[in-house]
Amino acid sequence: MAPDNDTDDPQQQSFSTGRVIVALLLIVGYPLSVGPFMWLYSRDIVPMIVAIIYQPLFWVIAICPDSVQAIFHWYIGWWNG
């Protein structure tokens, strides 16, 4: 009798790959999306209440080294022109 191994199931592998892709998109996309948000906010297209989504990111940036904070502020400034 063959051992029951879930990793041999192509459907399970596809689901696992999908989860990894979604996680990577969130890890990269979440911080990068703050720039477009600030651009939209500066033009009164979205209300500031939406910024609550970015509060955890702002907390992390606040405890990062100055060099990381400078890059973050440059990125936001780049979007705001």
C-alpha cells in the first residue's frame, strides 16, 4: 500500500503555491501601496480615515533606523511630487 502523502497531490501543491504568492504580494505590495494612497489623499480623493490600514506600517517605520525612515519618506515624497 502506498503511503498517504498530501504533497504528491497536484491540487494541494497548487494551493500551497498560491498561498506563497499571496503572502509575497502582501509583504511587498502593502508597504509599496502607501505611496499611491498618499497621492490619492493629497488630492482629496480618499479620506484620511483610510490611513488606519497603514497604521501598523507607520509604527514599524517609526522604530526603524533613520536610513530606512529616510527611504520611506523619500518614497512618499516621490508620490506626492
